[in-house]
Amino acid sequence: MEIVAIMGSHRNGHNTQKALDFFLKQIDADYELHLYNVNKIKIEPCKACDYCVEHQGECIIKDDAMPDVYKRIETCDLLIIASPIYFSAFPSKIKALIDRTQMLYNLKDRSIIKKKKLVVIGVGGAPHYPRQFQAMENTLEWYKKYLNCEEIGFVKFSHTDEVSVLENKNGLESLQKIGEKVNEIVADNEN
Ligand SMILES: Cc1cc2nc3c(=O)[nH]c(=O)nc-3n(C[C@H](O)[C@H](O)[C@H](O)COP(=O)(O)O)c2cc1C
């Protein structure tokens, strides 16, 4: 199984990365992991130049991490998006990555994009408030459609500025359950 995991926090080793690492540990099946930590890769913002409309499957920016990200997103079986919210929305670095997938959105034939499962981990520092993760959901609504994703779980960790994700029993249990689901799906596919 090929997994693409995107770590969208601007801080390495904090709640987002901890939750992502915890989730990956729940997966028993063999997997090949392509981990994109937004702090360790270069991603230019989308230029909105429409080059990818005329040049199907190509982005005008070729010297950053995105050519590799496109390839992996196209063929992976499981996509994991782990991100904090800044002002209730995706932070700028991961948002740049999301915007750059406009190249895939603009494909006239998207049949090369394999059907995949999607797991989302949202992290918010404040105690839970209405619509805390709404902007993430709105963004991913489109993402799911054009990247051929079936969402199998969205775990939301609130209050992380006071309570570490590793102290949030409900959140960890949810991640465990989704991990079990992934293991079942892999086992079913093997039989
Ligand atoms: C610029 C900025 C804006 C933030 N805005 C929000 C917010 O709107 N709502 C919220 O719940 N937490 C907000 N936070 C808190 C982060 O979501 C929280 O610290 C989270 O744990 C960060 O992820 P990390 O622990 O992986 O770094 C904000 C943090 C920063 C740096």
C-alpha cells in the first residue's frame, strides 16, 4: 500500500506531527510512506497562470517539490492530511500545496488519479468552538472530489495549546479506530 502523508504544521514535532505519527503506528499492513513535511520541502504558491490548462499534466513551476507530490498523489492508496488551523483555516504552507494541485483539477482526463482513501487530522489550539474546522472541511470538499478520495475519517483535536494530542483519549481512540479500518481494507483487498 502506498501512503502519502502531508504534515502541515509549521512546527516540527508538535501536536500535528505527534497525531500523524500515532496514526501511522496503528497501521499494521506493509506500506510505502511518502511523507511531505511542509517545513522540509520547497513549495511555491500557485501563480494562477493557467499554464496547466493549456499544458495538461504540467505545472509551469518545475523546480520545487510539487512534481514529486503530484506523482505520489496520483498513485497512492491512502492520503493523510494532518494540519493545524491558523485563523480557523489551513496554514499558508499546506494551503500552497493544496492550491498547486489545481494542476490535477484542470486535467480534462482525471482517470490517471487512482481511487484512494482519505484520512484528515485537524488540530486547533483553542477549546472547541462552533465551525472550528469548517474551513478545512470546505476546502477538502473539492479536494475529495477531484482527487478521487473517499474520506474514511476526520479526527479533530481541539484545545491543543493546553492539552497535548497525546493526552486526548477520545481523539487517540478515533485514530485507532480509523487505523483498524485501514487494516481491514488492506486485508480485504489481499483476499
Ligand atoms: C497564526 C496562528 C493562528 C492560530 N489560529 C487558531 C485558530 O483560529 N483556532 C484555533 O483553535 N487555534 C489556532 N491556533 C493555534 C494552533 O492551531 C495550535 O497551536 C496547534 O496546536 C498548532 O499545531 P502544532 O501543535 O502542530 O504546531 C493558531 C496558531 C497560530 C500560530
